[in-house]
Amino acid sequence: MRHHPIPHRLFCTNRERLIRLLPRNAVAIVQANDPVPWSTDGQGPYHPNDDLFWLTGIEQENSLLLLYPGSCDPRRRCVLFLREPNDLLRTWEGDQLSQEQARMISGIDEIRWLHELPVQLRIALCEGDEVFLPTNEHSRAVIHGQPRDLRFIHDLQQQFPLHQYRRLAQLMHRLRPVKSADELALLTRACAITRDGFRRILGMVRPGVNECEVEAEYTHEFLRQRAKMAYNPIIAAGANSCVLHYHRNDQPCHDGEVLLLDVAASYANYNADLTRTIPVNGRFSKRQRLVYDAVLRTVNAMTKAAKPGVNHRAWQKQCEALVTEELLSLGLLTRSQVKQQDPANPACRTYFMHGCGHHLGLGVHDLGGSDANFAHGNVLTIEPGIYIAEEGFGIRLENDIVITRAKGGARNLFADVPIEAEEIEEIMQQAQRPSRRTTAKQQH
């Protein structure tokens, strides 16, 4: 693992929360993700299964957690299975987790090697009545092929056809959206690294810089702080800023354009999500500034509106209503267009096509339903935008917030990241101003 060690109390607490939801005499099984194949014998960087990491802190492939809290044998109530290290693996891949290392990471006492799994699994299922198994039930997931979870379910049902199989995802969707203090600390660290990357960018962006150079600066900052990209970075200059998921990041930034930066760090598998839109030459045009301020007002209003008990879908509708008023002020919509709009496809979607925000955590689009009410401990993004393709630019601004019961309302995890237009312009103009030494050298 690249990140600093995480206190195993986080994973012990998470397991206790899940166990409290399991019925009497139930078995739950969670396992690692498949490695991602590229081509020939190549594989992509390994990413741990979110549920397995949340429950154990283990990031190693070919790992499995077996929970059977109702077992009469205490040693079989919580067992972590790992691939046994050997000399061949050490030569090609380096050290694998030892049993003692796995205990320290997970807080699980009973660590066994994978070759013991068939016997231990049969014992548990011969005693247990219900089996809780995970699948990817995120509403936006696109499943290609048959992942490990589905293969495992098929094999288990062949061996034990009379058991009652249940959906573990339903329980994880209740548990994971509410973040603990330890999780918030990791998210705060990811946000701080993201902040440092953005401030680094403010000092180097100017006309002529290529989008890929900006990406390289972010990458440098994230890697040196033991983090990685939370998602494919969006670094979009000029008309590219109207492409919601622009990923080419290979075009020059021109004088007079805006540069939309949707880039964030992932630290210890917890993801930040930040968007800022900045002027390439250090100063917004009058029109750009009008649109920028409209989006910023919406960010501020929706932050105040994010409170425990507020329905996510109603919150989205409120955002659309605010953006509609801003679009009217900007001359992009008319009152007649709004009056005649289809409620299922409001007129604002011509310029604001996506949601106001989403849950954030181990997933960039983390668990948490769009019909659910916000709860204390939820972490959300707030990311309204206005995209004017006919004028060649778009503005999106995004913060990450924690829903709290506190009197002050939601807590902004990016409160120390510049967002006011004047502050961004001041930082960029100061960075773009030639130093005295450079000026003297040019005169000489």
C-alpha cells in the first residue's frame, strides 16, 4: 500500500455495524476484485474491492472474508483468507501479506490461507441458513462479462442449492453512505492533496500551455503525496469545457479561453472530487464572469440547502430551479420557454445536463440512493454547471461537503480552495507576472 497505515479500529467498527444487520445464523462472504487485463500478458493497476476494503482494509488480490457470527466456534465467526506467499511470488511480485501483517491491518485474529477455504466454507454453510453475497448494484454500473462475484455465486449455488441467498448490497447501501470520523479523516486528506494540486496549477497555467502539461503537474503532486487520480482527469480548455466527460487532455490553452479542471486525488482508496474553472490568461472576460458568478451563487445556495432529512431528488429539482433563474438572467432562456417546458425535461437541461451532486467515498459515485434523504455523516459533491456550446465555453464548480446536524449546516471540505473569481484572478496574475530578475535579464 502506498498510503500511511490506517488504524484497524475503522475496519473492526465497520464489521460490527454489518454484523448487527445480519439475521441470526447468517453467513456473509466478500472477496477481492479480479485483476484488470490489458493486452497480451499485461494487467492494469490493481484496485481493491470497495466492500472488502471497507470491512478489512485488505488491498491484495485473491483475498476473501468469511463472516459467520452465529458459529458456536469463535474461531470461525470472522475469518480472512489470503493467498499463501511462496518463493516464486516473492521473486516476481515481491512480498505478499503475512498472516501477522493482515492481523495488524484488519484487526481480524483468524487469518488462514486460501487452500483452507473449501473446508471452512462447507462447515459454515452446513451450519448457516442464509448466505449474503455482494454484487455491484450501483444504478449507474455497466457490467461487462462475468465478474468474480457472479462466478462465485454460480459455483456456490451449484454446491448448496437449497440455501436462501440474500443480497449483501442492500445492507452495504445502508451502511457505507454514513461516514465515520476515521473515514472523514481520510477524505479530508484526499481533499488536502487535491487542494495542493490545484494551487500548483494556478501557478503554471498561461496561454500556450497544453492540457497534458496541466495533467502532468497534477500527477506529480498527487504521487509525491502518496495518492493517485480519483478518476480520469478532465482538463478542458475553450470549447472542450462544454464536453462533460472530456478526457483527451491534449489541446493547447489559448488566450481568452477558460480551462475547466475536474481533477481530484484518491488517498487510501477514499476519493475527493473537485472542479474549478479558471481563465487561461488570468482574467475572466465580462461574459465569462457573469456565467461564473451565476454558477457560484448556485453552489452556495445548494450548500445551504443540503441538510439532514432533505430528499436528494427534491434537492436536485431545487438546483434546476435556481439554474433556470440564472439562465433567464443571462439571456439564455426566455420566460415562455420555461412556461412551456416539459417537467420531465426542463428547459434548463439545454445548458445544465447533469445532477447537482452525488455521494462520495470509496466510490467517486459512492453508494447512496437518489431517492433517499440526506443523513448526518453523508459526504456529497455539489457541482452545478452552465455550458454554452454556441459561445465556446462552459463553467462548472464543485465542492465536497459533509452533511451535519450542526447549526452551521454542511461542512465544506474544500473551504480552503480558492473559488471566488477575484482570488483566482489575483493568484494567476501574480504567477504570470514576470519576476524582476527575468525582466532585468530581458532588458540586458
